[in-house]
Amino acid sequence: MRKFIIDTDTASDDCAALMMACMTKNIEIMGVTVVAGNVSVEQAGRNAKMTLEVCGSDVPVFLGAKQPLMHSRKETISVHGVDGMGDKGLIHPQGGFAPGDAVDYILNTVAEYPDEIEIVVLGPVTNIALAILRDRETMSRVKRIWSMGTPGFGPGNATPVSEFNVFIDAEAYKIMLDSGIPVSIAGFDLCVGDIEIDLDELAEIAASSPQGAFLKDATAVLLDFNRKTRGQDMIDLPDAVAMACAIWPETVTGRMNVYCYTCIDNGPCYGQVIFYREGSTYESMPEIPGYPDEVITSMDAGGFTKRFIGMFKKQ
Ligand code: RIB
Ligand code: CA
């Protein structure tokens, strides 16, 4: 069994990713840690708890960072609704949060299972950075981090050069990428196009199971946002795509070893992540210790969608 910690700023696409992990037999979710991002950390906790309960999971949920490392929390354009989950009154979890804080939980779990824990981080990486700052030695025993973050090789969604999860806390992203822990990055460019879920696919998911119906409601505001801003009847699920990179490797069709430089200077480049590709020569590049990270460069969109829909049908 693979041992996962899932760190999330739980909105509707995070919910889809959590459901994927819950429904995957060879994944043991050790715990869910939450962070402020799409919504407040408390709302992210309630959304995560509710999602797990809909999937029949009693995995513990730990509250983490209320705000980024160096900034106060930005009020964000919530593409997922005020509650992050479609504003349909879905969120009424029975259970509470686990005692203790997310960062302690991450460190204690990695210390208990050295070289076994994979962390799937689906929001700003503030909790991960705090764990590294608090105990770099322990965090060096994390097997791998899977991050939904950066624009990949496409345009940003928070700014033209920065993706939301990095933009909210670029200092944290820099600490994570500079830590030497191997990171696999699923950028926003992977999550657009054929891999998006159209209305027919969404109807099939909703009709398949209570979990599918829950996800359809949770993505109602996201669908409306896409209709209004992009003129498209679809939902894009970046966190589900990132989770697929971790649990369905057969859907990954391209990857690249890179060294990543994270821009944290205030100004228009804040939150940009520059990829230096292994084997390429550049007129100028920073002193680099190696190429510990990888960027996923392409996915089998059809394979993803088939597995994603099929998963709900099996419930
Ligand atoms: O840019 C997309 C990412 O930002 C996703 O993780 C979404 O949930 C938000 O956190
Ligand atoms: Ca997220």
C-alpha cells in the first residue's frame, strides 16, 4: 500500500482529487492536512471532512496554516463559490477536526514512516514549507511530493506568469523546491483542453453514485464561472489531474527533469517558476545543485476521463 498525506485548500477540484484517493484501493490516506487558499483554512477543513464522509472515510483532518508565510491572506476570486463547494449547502460534516496541527502531523507521520510517505499538495504549500523550516532533517525522508502548481509551460491563471497555488505563497513554494525533496509538478497547462469534463460526462458522473452527485453540486459555481468567463460548458479539475499523475501513472505521457527557480521578488514576476531543463544549455543560469524535480509535460486525456468516470460508476 502506498502511504499518502493529502494537503489541500479544499474546493471543488480538490474534492474530486480527494475522492479519487478514497476510491483507490492501493492508496492508504494517512491523513488530510488543510491550508488557506481557495477558502479559509476552517472552511477547507469542513469541505475536506464532508468529502471524506461522503466517501465513507474516517481519515483524520488536521487544520494548518491560516495565511501564507510572509503575507496576510489575500481575498481571492473564488471560482468555486463562497464555500468553495458550489454554494449548495452541501457542507455539514458530522465529525470534527483531529487534535493537533497539520505541520506537527506531517512531521510525526514522516518520522514514523521514513522514505514511505508521499505528499500530494493541492493548494498553497505553506504547511509543507513550515514543516521543512521546523525540521528539515525529518522532511528529507519524504518519499516524493506531488504538487498541483505552476502554469507548467502555459499561461498563468493568477497572473500571466503565475498559477494560483504558487501565487498565494511563492516563498513557501521556493522553500519546497529548494529543499531537495523530489517534487513532481502538474502544471495548469495539463488541466485544460480535452481533459476537461463536459456536460455529458458530468451528467454521467452525477447519475452514477452519491459521490458523483455530490461532485456535480460541488462544481456548480465552477461550471457557471467557466460559462461566464470562457464561454465553455465544462469543469476543469486541476487537482484531479495532479492526483492522476500520482495514482494513475499510465495516464502520464510526458515528463521532464528540471531545476526550478521560484521568483519571489515583489512585482509582476512574483510567483513565476522557471524550469531549467536537464540537458539544455542556456546563455545564463543560476548555480544549480542538480535536477531533483520533474514537470509532467503531457497526459492521456482520454485515459484520464475514462478512469475518472469509471471510478464513480464502480461506487
Ligand atoms: O490553479 C488551480 C489550483 O488553485 C487548484 O488547486 C485550485 O483548487 C486552486 O487551489
Ligand atoms: Ca486546490
